[in-house]
Amino acid sequence: MIVTCHLVFYSVKLACGYLSSRFMADAEPSREPSSPPPPPPPAPLIIIPRDLGSSVDPPPPGAPPRRRLRIRLPSP
């Protein structure tokens, strides 16, 4: 049984090797480069805050003050 499996395996392997070499001989050589293209350059930094310690830019000088939302809860 084991001998039969080995014979079948090697027969199939030999047949596949023969067929692939025969078809590859008829194939045209590839014109594309074998190495992949280089990766794109990194994206530029988009957000540059004026204050490096803050995630939000302060208002420009002379701008009207910002309104603050005040929520008052009714007292019981």
C-alpha cells in the first residue's frame, strides 16, 4: 500500500514537472521588472498647531471672545 502511494505520488510529481517545463518553454519571457516598485514617500505633516502644548490653536489676536455653553441644573 505504501509503495503504491509513493509510486502514484512520484508519477504525478514527474508528470507535473514535465508538463510545467513544457508549457513554460513556450511562454514569453516577462517584461516586467522582478523587484517591486519602491514605496511612496511619507505623507507630509498636515496639522502644525501654533502652541505645541495644545491640540487646539488659540484664536488669532483681535478675534471676538468665544461663547461658553453654560448648563444650569435645576436645584431641588
